[in-house]
Amino acid sequence: MRLAINGGPPVRTDPLAPDYPGASVYGDEEKAAVLEVLERRSPFRFYGPDPCHAVAAFEAAFAERMRVRHALALSSGTAALVVGLQSLGVSPGDEVLVPANTFLASPAAVLLCGATPVYVDIDDSFNLDPADLERKRSDRTVALMPVHIEGSPCDMDAIMRFAERHGLRVIEDVAQSCGASFRGRPLGSFGDIGVFSFQINKMITAGEGGMITTNATDLHERVARLHDQGNLRGAGGAMGFDTTGGAILGQNYRMNELSGAVLGAQLRKLDPLIAAMRRVASAIRSRVADVPGVRLRRQLDPDGEAGRRVFILLPSTSLALEVERAVQAEGVPVVRLYEGKPVFEHPQLRAGDVGSTCPQAVDLLARTVTLSVSPVWDDRDVDDIGQAISKVVTYYWKGVAT
Ligand SMILES: Cc1ncc(COP(=O)(O)O)c(C=O)c1O
């Protein structure tokens, strides 16, 4: 059949529902929770006319779900990364191992602490390649930041073994994979610190928001101070002069009660959301898996992944570019993740020419098209997506193969 990009009829004419996971299941629960905060006129977490303590309740429920001792809510995932790194003592002169495939915020947070991100290559799981860790370690390395990309866990067994062998701290960036697990254990419960984001593209959302998880009580106290002017609150939530001897310089990265209320309701929907997204993602994968020329992302733990995005590896960058444009013309919004580039290409990171140190990231990202998954897509949506991808890849693959 003629491709839409060549003037043929597109597979899909009406738009697919947008792919924002948590926001697409907003309902009466979120409305009621927010309304209560408004009616009680108490949007600040620590005090007000009639506080709901929505943020505190969300933290407690989140800690329980992620099977950690402590959870601290913040204003964003970026704030959580910066505060998490600071709590581990990361400072100028230090190096932190960061994967070449991640969002800008992961290495930026390292730089904002005055330290240097050192980029670790990825493998066909699209997460960091544990085999590259040793090559990138130096005597200045103090920590590593595994990033669980788009719902799929890193190999936390290999990563924790490496960290323990060299006495390194581990800060897990779980921003894109809230609720996913590795070998039955929730992500964000392996390292010293886990970091989550509740920005609108994430599994659950209040538009913005972040969380730090930890099992270490001293780290929990430190991140609580760092996110709230360096003090710990006294009775009644007032911020007085902290004379405990523990006061440090901090900032304000607190979460407000409106966000906490929405997120408390969203957290109760997390597991059904993951189940729905896993169903949709695996149905799409099974429709395209056998198309000649297509390879799928390697899943390190298929039972633990959250179905956030489908990755289609193609044999070359030129084919990926053609497939990306042609599938879009069929009405299915595939993209190359981060425009097909490793994170160190962002100019503000001033990473210099490090592409040759991460050849797999350069190669894999350029020739992979991806589709962000919505939990509300139905069988017709999945059929259209599968048909659009297989129609386009088959067309170009024949051209390549003949
Ligand atoms: C891997 C990763 N880390 C950190 C962040 C930062 O989170 P936020 O946008 O909440 O600041 C994001 C957000 O997109 C992310 O994808």
C-alpha cells in the first residue's frame, strides 16, 4: 500500500489520545483531594488555618509502596537530584558516573553541585552498560547515578556490586520509571538515594513535583534540611532558629499541599496504570517484533518494566530518519528519543567531544525510533500503531534489502 508520505491514505486519521500517563486518568479522586485543600484554605504543608497534611500522607504512602524507610516530597525531580547529590556530599573536584542516555537534568544536577559528570556508555537495554563502569571510574569518582530509562530497570545487581566494590554512593534516577521494579524490588530502593519526578510526562503527575527515597535516617534528615532552608521544623511546623547544631545552608524546594493532594490520589492509581501500560506496550511490541529489519529494546526484567515507551531499533540512522517521518505521516507520533542524541550533546553541559567514549549511545540512539505509550489506548489504537509501523518499515526495508 502507498505510504501516506508518498500521497497514500494514512493508516490513522483521527489523533491518538495523548500519552501523559497519570494525567490521562485524572478523575473524581484528584478533584476531591484538591477541593479539600482549597476548602480548608491550607495550601502550605507545614501550617495553615486547617491543614490536611496531604504531602505528609503522600510521603508515607509512597515510602510504603517503594518499600523504603523514608520519602521526602519536593517541588521537582531536578530539585530532588540536586538535593540528593548534596546530601551525599558531592562537591567540586568529585566525579559522578552518569549514563550517556538520559534527560538533561541528570548530568546538570551534578554540574550544579560543582562536580563533573563522567559519561557511561549504554547497551541495547538503553540503560547504562555495567561493563563500561570500570573504564570510566577514576580516583575522583565518588558516586554513580543509574537512570532507569522510560520504565525499564537498570541491572541493579551489577551496579550495586560495582558500587560496593569501590565504596561509591548510588543515587538512582527513577524519574521516568515510578513503580517499576528489578527482580521484584521497587526501583528507588536499591541505592543510597532514589529520585522521582511527577512532571506531566511521568507515570503519576501533579504537573510538577519530585520525591527522594532512602533507607538511611541521617540522609533523610539531611535532604529534609537541604530542601527547607537548612532547618528542621519544630512543633506546629514553624521555622525558628535551629539551634540543634545541625543547621546547614539550604534552599526552598518544598512541595505544596495542592500537589500533595493530587499525588496522593494518583499513587492509588499507579499499579492499575502500570498494568494498563504494560498491556498496551506489549501488544504493540508483539505486532512489530517480527517485521523484518526491526529489533526491540532488550528488557533486563520484563516482569518489572512499566510499559512506558516502545523502542524500535533499525539497522541504520538513515532508515530510522525515513521511518520516523513516514510513520508520523501515517498518524502515529513516533520520535527518536532525545532527537537521537546522547545527553552530552546539550551545549550547556560543555562536555566537549566525548562521543568517542560512548560509541554505543551515539549509534543506538541515532537509529532507534520510539513511541511513548498511553494507558488509555484501546485495541483499535494498538492495531493502527502496529499497522503503521509494519507498513512503513516493510516498505523501506524492501528498498534497503533489494
Ligand atoms: C531522567 C530524568 N531525570 C530527571 C528529570 C527531572 O525531573 P523534573 O522535570 O521533575 O525536574 C527528568 C524529567 O524529565 C528525567 O526524565
